[in-house]
Amino acid sequence: MKKDLLKLLDLSGEEILEILDTADQLKYNQKHGIQHDYLKGMTLAMIFEKNSTRTRVSFETGMYQLGGHALFLSGKDSQIGRGEPIEDTARVLSRYCDGIMIRTFAQETVEKLAEYADIPVINGLTDFCHPCQVLADLMTVREHKAKLSGLKMCYIGDGNNMTNSLIVGGLKCGMEVAVACPEGYDPDPEVLAFAKSDPNFKFTLCRKPADAAVNADVVFTDVWASMGQEGEKAEREKVFAGIYCVDEELMKVTNPGCMVQHCLPAHRGEEITADVFEEHAVEIFDEAENRLHAQKAVMYLLMKKD
Ligand code: CP
Ligand code: NVA
């Protein structure tokens, strides 16, 4: 049966660690000039119904580095934008390509695409989750801290797609996870139910950022208004401003050597101060780089022919 990457909830902790190990190896090989053509002659179709810099460039470059080819399909230029059903798009692309990456709004669209496609489907961000980003995030934390299990991750801000994937990925890898978001902006109920499903999971949902950040080894944040929520920007600013911000004051309650991660793009002066961002820029851009290596690992594991 074909395998997909639709959400981290579908993966075991062991499967996540297998992706991270493969990503580390591919990164090492690339840095040492060892090239691979595991996906020679293969094509990845990339459907984008939202904007992207990192996801598009890292998938396209990664596919090329593995000997294959990627093609960009914007929602509005393809027939998807004119209402062609996703079930039909899935069956058409399956006749031409070897994998599909999709960035869209509803998680159901990705799930339906995977149901109707005969080739692996990779979620490049939905309103519900951002699994590829969080694989890169976990890879980066492990690279800097040499482990994941036993570390404390905290997330400050909107309970969005990033929060959902961080909670699931962090807990599955044995991390303690603490989230601070305003009332009314909680993570998805399915994710909160998952976080409560195992007595071994260490998870807390707080309202005050300092409560979540205390003794953290890594602090994550993300924008207050995600793509698709542009109309709520002013209303959200009133709720988040001055409170849900990673600043020097907040960093004082974290553990010494605490990392800061941001999936980018970042809004300096909103969810993170310019000072904290620049102080942790190396870690943040390592995180951006690791999108390439983590996604090469995902494509290799899902698309390679045995
Ligand atoms: N972090 C992330 O997914 O970036 P893009 O929106 O630029 O792809
Ligand atoms: N939460 C953000 C992540 C961007 C990579 C968004 O969905 O816009």
C-alpha cells in the first residue's frame, strides 16, 4: 500500500525518528559532496493554494538533488481554481507523476486527495497542521541539543497549524510540551484529546506565556494571523499584542541555552522582538535549511522504488 504524510497524528514516534535519522544522513551526505539519484526520472507535482517561499523552494530543490523533477501548480492557474474536483485531480496526477505535495486550506482536501491518488501525498501545510515544518523543527532541536526526549518545548501564540503539529510531534518524541495561547485561540480539539490520551505525555495548556516558558529548552512562536485569516488581523492584534510575544523578559524564565525557533515568515515586534530573533538567527535559519533535508528524507522514504 502506498504511504502518505498527511499529519503527524498518523505517524508513530519511531517513524518520526526514522525520518529524522534519514534527514541527518542526507544532510551529512550533501555537506560532504555525496550525491544521490534515488528519485531519478520521478516527478513531484506541487499544488499551492496559498503562498510559499520555503516549502516551494525546498521541495523543488530537494527533488532535483535526489535526481527527480518538481512542477509547480498554483491553485489559481490550474483547473483546481475553476472547481475541478480534488478526486479527479488526484487520479489525473497519478497517471503522470510519482508524488504530490499540496498546500491548501482544509485538511479534508489533503485527505481526499490521498484517498483518490495512487501515489504518495505529502501535506505542505493546511489550516490544521504543518507536518513537514515540524519534522524540520525536531531535526533542528536534536541537532543543537543532541536529544529530544526529556527536553521541554514551549509554544507562545495562536493555537494554529504549527501548534497542532508541534504538540503531536513533541509528545511523540518524548518531549514535555507547554503551550500558552489566549482563550478562544486554543489548539485543535483533536490534538488536545491526543495530548490527554497517554498518561506518559507531559502537556500543559496555559494562558500566561511565562507559565509555559518556565524551564523551557526551546521556545517556538508563530504569527498571530495565519494565511487565510487576513480579515481577522486587527481583531487578533487586540488580543495578542504585548502579551503573546517572545521577548528578552520571557527568555529569562527559560533554561540556560534555551533555543528559539520560528517557522517563518516572522513579524518582528509582534510575536517576537527583533532582538530575540537576531540573537537566535543561527538556530532559526538552521531550522529553515532543515526543511530541505527533512523533506528529502520524506520523499525518499515515501517515493523510492524498492
Ligand atoms: N515555513 C514555511 O512553511 O514557509 P513558507 O510559507 O515560505 O513555505
Ligand atoms: N501559521 C502560519 C504558518 C506559515 C508557515 C500560516 O499558516 O500562515
